[in-house]
Amino acid sequence: MRRRDLLKGLSVLPVSGGVTGQVFAANTAMAAPKRDLFKELGLRTFINAAGVYTSMTASLMPQEVLDAINTGAEEYVMLDDVQDKVGEKIAAICHSEAAMVTAGCWSALVLGMAGVLTGMDNKKVMQLPFLEGTGMKSEVIVQKTHANGYHLALTNAGVKIIVVETREEVEKAINEKTALMWFLNREAPEGKIQHQEWLYIAKKHNLPTMIDIAADVPPVENLWKYNDMGFDLVCISGGKAMRGPQSAGILMGKKDLIAAARLSAPPRSGIGRGQKVNKEEILGMYVALEKYVKHDHAREWKMWEQKIALIDNAIKGIAGVKTEIVLPPVANHTPSLSISWDDKKVKLTRDALGEKLRKGNPSIEVIAWETENNIRLTVFMLKPGQEKIVAQRIKEELTQASA
Ligand SMILES: *Cc1c(COP(=O)(O)O)cnc(C)c1O
């Protein structure tokens, strides 16, 4: 008995000789080969030359983020403690008073809205989304061009959207029921009222403001620009260009509003109870943000331009094909390539080309753009070297169709 115990002890000690060697060999033999779940489940993987799209699972997390997630999975901590600590770090990086990790930008919109309505009143938290007779405000002012779908997140908290176009209309719309003035950064160029004026009107009437900047890094400075500008709440996606978990996002802004927003989020019950972010994702979000801020963005931008140039050079000589390097002004602000063709010379529709690229090997996704003969692509979600495959495959298909 004793002897066996001794041997058992020996086998796990890092001693030299045959015993350790045997243990090592046994462990190696037991290690299962890594499962290829994509293959096992018959899932198509593809080269993402489209960009950051929710339907395409947005972005790939870097190793540091995966490490944070794995480390997070090894211990218990209190959920509120992780939010407190990570929130402080995020706030410091982004120049806000406070911050919390949310289940994506959409959840940041919902929780921020809830916080604006309830303040620190727990009774009100349990009354959402039914505002009538509660004493809570119930209207949110939104510019017409900004009301294109994402504003519906706010209605989860029970508010009514009041659509306006001009400064005069905002002034007329403001009343004792007005809870918030909301701004969608992506649509700023389309709206009649710009950031500063929006903030000016809100401050004049002592109304809180919220801005959605979901897909608006790069540039990295946007992470603090709107906090510096004076928006009370700023909402951003974590899994787009920042490459955090796709199901994470950030709500940042005034301390009292973030504290209030947390009353509607897990671990508490309330309208945000289903928008849980686990500790692993909270840690992953933090590391992704930190890494993104430290990143050499100028160098990466040059690399994107080189990749776009490589693809451009491969296809622009094909008869009837026109290319243009474009830069979306706000969201997905990254060098992109627009490819269009004369359908008399290249007998291919946009959708047919998309389908050929999708069904090719390897499969590639691009974006169907404005006209029947126009696709668009980006390179910021490509893995190193994939630009060559993208160039080659598009060249192949366009050449083949231009017989
Ligand atoms: C992507 C996006 C959202 C939603 O963000 P999630 O992180 O997917 O929840 C909200 N608003 C805008 C403008 C977006 O582009």
C-alpha cells in the first residue's frame, strides 16, 4: 500500500528517468486530436472580403482575446466585480466617467435608454417597458435620416420615437415627456443637424444625449471623441473592427447613467436580463479594446492600401471592367474597392459573380453593391495572404465571363 502510494507520488513529480518519460508518453497518447467542428458540422467557412457584417459573424478575435476568454473560464468571480473593474479601465481609455460591457451595441442602446428613464429607482426598473402612469418620461427625439432601424432598440424600453428634421422641429418637439435626444453617427452626413448643434439644443433644455457609433472605428480616436464632445452616453459594438467577442459591446458615459443602466442588466432582473455578458466576454472585450488602442493604425492602413492595390492591379486591365478605390466616410471607414463592368463585355450579373465566388474553393464573400454590375470588397477582415486568392479568383471569373 505504502509502496504504491510512493510510486503514485513519484509519477507526478518532475523527476528524471524512466518514470517521467512514461507519464509523458501516456499523456501524449491520450491527447485527442483537435476537433474540426466546421468540418464535423458541415459548415462552410469563407474568406471574408466583405467587411464586418453580423450575418457573417463579424470579425475574428485575436489570440490575446481568446486567451482572456480562456483565463476567464478558469475561476469564479462576482459578475458585478468584473463589470466594476473592467468598466473603470474602459472609462479611463475612452475618456468617459464610467463604462460597462453590454451584449453588443444594441444592448448598450437598450440599457442606456433604460438608465435614462429609471435613474436609480428600482421600482421604475421593474415597471419598464410600461411607462404610462409611472411618472417616467416617454419620448425620444431622433432625426428622420437617423431613424433607420437601430433606433428601434430604444423602443425596447417603452419609449415613443419622435421624428424631426430641422432645428425648429426639435424645439417644437421638446416637452415635459422628452427623455432623450438620440444621434446615429453613421447617418450624420445625411442629417440636417450635426453633433455640436444637437448637443447645444439638448444642453439648453437640460436633456440627456446618446450617440450610436457602433461600427465607427477606425479611426481609433472615435473611441473618445464623442465622450470629449459631451454626449452623455456613447454606444459601440465590440466585435466589429475592434475584434472583441461579437456578442459584446460598450456603453460609456456619465457615471449616474451607467450606474442606472446596470440596474436593468444581469445579475438583476429587468428588461435587460436576457442581454447577459459572461465574465469571459467582459474580459475579452477589455483586452480587445486595449489591444486596439495600442495598435499601429497608420501601419495597418498602409497595409490595407497595398492589399487593395494588389487586387485592383490584378483586375483593372480586363476589358470592360472599371475599378474605383473608395473610402466610406463614417461606418466601416476602411479602404474599399468598387468593381463594376460593362455587361456587354462581361456577361455576368452581380449576383452570379457573388455566387461563383461563394461556391468556389476557397469560398469568398464580397458585397453586392449599388447596381446590377457592381460589387464591393474590403480587406480589413482578411487573414494574411488571402488578398492574393481574392485577386486571383475575381480575375478568373471576370476573365471567363468576358469571352
Ligand atoms: C452593428 C450596429 C448596431 C448593433 O450592434 P451589435 O454590436 O451587433 O449589437 C447598432 N447600430 C449600428 C449603427 C450598427 O452598425
